[in-house]
Amino acid sequence: MQVKKIMLVGGSGSGKTTLIQSLLGEKMEYSKTQALDFYDYILDTPGEYLENRRHYKSLLVSSAEYEIIGLVQDSTSIRSLYPPQFASMFSNKEVIGIVTKVDAEDSDIESAKEFLEYAGVEEIIITSAFEKKGLDRIKKILNRD
């Protein structure tokens, strides 16, 4: 069974880095991703790559060596940064949706799921980096369980 690598895409503060730290069993502490950050089998992209359409080309080029693209949606956010069918730009990749911060008091999981569905994602994983919720499913998709 081939192990896979994942590239995470999401807005600034969406929980990408915290999710990675939890997946890798590292100490969870906030750090702003300033550039592409490469981890063992995960690529953490800066939020600005999604927030500024001129960086979409960077996302496409960066995705070349990753089998899975994870679109990360913060469940506490009242808006989505993903345009309609955004996932289709990664035409030859498996694209999954990852809802983060579901343990937050102001979490709205249903809205986050709708945002990801609008972006063209079929499988959506509900996660909590702190409670380790949903991490097993991500590892299974990557064949790293």
C-alpha cells in the first residue's frame, strides 16, 4: 500500500499548522506560516496563497508532489475563502475537506461543511486537533495508520 502525502490549503488562522502539529504528535503552539513549510509528509501553505488569487498558481505548482489536497475550513469562521468548485483546479488529485476548531464554543460545523461542499469537496472530515478527533481518518486516507 502506497503511503501518500498531503498539501493543506486554508486561510490564515484556519488551523492548518495546529492540525499538522497534532497529526505528528508535536507540541501544539501557534506559529504563523510565512512560507511553504514542509513536514514529514505534509505541506503547510501560507493562508495568503488562498486569500490572494494571484497565488493560485503557487498552489498548483506546489501540489505537484502531493497525492491529496486538504482544504481546511475553520468552523468558527462566518465566511469561506473558497470560490465555487475551487477543488476542481486540482483536477488530477484527491481533494478532501477538513473542518477545524470544532471544539470551539462558537463552532458552526454545518456552515463549514456547506462552504467545503460549495468548493467542490466530496469527503469532509470533522477534526479537533486538541481532542484528536478525525485525525485517524486523515491518517487512513494517507495510508499512515
